[in-house]
Amino acid sequence: MSQGILAFAEQREGSLKKAALEACSTAMKIKAELGGDVTAVVIGKNIQDIAKNLGAYGADHVLVFDQDNFEHYSTGGYGRALLQAIKKVDPASIIVPATTMGKDLGAYIAAKLPAGLAADCVEYKVEDGALAAARPVYAGKAMSWVHAAAGPLILGIRPNVFGAEETSPGNEAPVSVEPLDFSLDNIRAMVKEIAAPENAVLDVTEADIVVAGGRGLGSAEGFLPLEELAQVLGQRWVLPVPPLMPAGVITPPRSDKLEKWLLRNSTSLLAFPVPSSTWQGCARASALSPLTKTLTLRYSRSLTTVSLEISSKSSPP
């Protein structure tokens, strides 16, 4: 009988992503209700040293697929390796992050097993010993609960929604390096190189705080203090109003879509003069997602200073 939880731990360039820690933490919480062990799977190149660190986030065991050809992600390579791990563990539930990589892998293994897939889920519950997950539908206007009719349920968990909890600091999970039961020659497409921008900034899904500005700042120069603030906070900053976009700013969807963008990323938002409709969207995002926090900041600009007055209510400045 299938039991336990398998969590795919995403890594990039030899470093575990925040989404990997969230996947293991979520699996540990599900374990408390369903029982079994939490098995993490890490796929990549030269990753054995980082894999054991997942023990601090709830992993009981870690399966590692360490190959030169896994330095960069490919659906065929990573997908076959993850299927091999699922075959070995025979889990009742599978956790993948709802990142670009995780969404691709989740759909791949759901089709191959077959299994039920709850993509981009934001909540779960256990009913009669079975796991169910909720995901937004109709542009976030409704929630759909997904149950697996047969096979394991795959949960694609939205980044920053469930959180990463280091429950056992310093704990190292036992690591097993797995040989491949398939030939790498059968992989149809492999990524040879990734050309990253020179001034790469923090991925917005990894950010705990997002600094946003709007038309109320008046011009591109008005965003310079905001950029300074974002650098001090060590976070990526975004601009919801494209017409004022200076070079290098990452723009989410239109300002009227900011609510859905916040819900998708579940970050904290430090927002400066933006339209009232944006503030209303921020308030709704805070209400719907427990990990999304929106702060009202009143902004006064001079040549050298930025003063912030933080209130607990989301209302236009």
C-alpha cells in the first residue's frame, strides 16, 4: 500500500531554492496527519553536500540523482529521474513547487503515472485519510478542491504560501545516491548553457518584500529612492505602472492585475503612490492569502530623504 510523502527539492546552480525548503516543510506537515516518511528528491550535478541539509526542514531521507547531464534542467532527464524515485518510494502524495520547473515536472509525471494533479494549490486538507488540495480558478474568483481518483495526488504548491520552517536546525538527513535505470542517450533535448544577464536581480518568487511604485511618483527619477530602499532591504522591486518604467525594473501585469500577482507570489508589499484600485486589490490579496502582507506607506520626497510611515490599514496615501 502506498504511504509517505515524496517532495521534489528544486536546486539551481548547486543551491537549493526556497521552494525546495517549502516543499519539504509542507510534506512534513502532511506527514503529521497521514503518517509515513518524507522522502526528498534532489536532481542535479555536484549536489550531494546540499541534499543533506533538507533534514532540517523535515526530510527523513533524500534520494540524489547526481549526473553531469543534470547540470541544467531538462524535462526528459529530470522527469525520468523523478519517476524512478516515485517507483522506488511508492508515495501516497507527491509535492512539487509551482515554479516554472515544478509545473513542468508535475504535468510530466501526472501524465506518465497517471496521477491526479492539483496545480498551483494554496491550501490542503485531509478527509477520511485522503489528501485534497485547493487551487484558485476563474482568475482567483473561486477555489476548486482537487481529489485524486486513483494513484497519488500531486500537489503543486504555490511559492511563499505554505512557508519554509526549519524545525530541526543542523539536522542532516541520510542521503542515497541513486544510479539511473534509464539511458541518458534517450533524452531528446538537453540544455547545454544558460546565458544569464550580468546584473541579475533576485527572482521575485524568492523575495520576501516587494517595493512597488506608481504614477504618483511623477517621473522615472522619482523611483531612485525606492530602488535605494529595495537595495537596503536586499529585495527585488517592481513597478506596476509601465509608462514610468525606468531601465532595469521588472514589471508585473497591469496595476489592475497586481492583486492576482500578489496572490500568486504571496510576498509582502511596500507600496508607494499608486491608484486607489491598486490599493483595493492589495487589501483583497492580504485577506485571501495569509502570508501576503500589504503595508500603507506615506511617501515624502526630497533631494536626500525618504520618510516612511507604516500603518496597518491598506488605504490610498
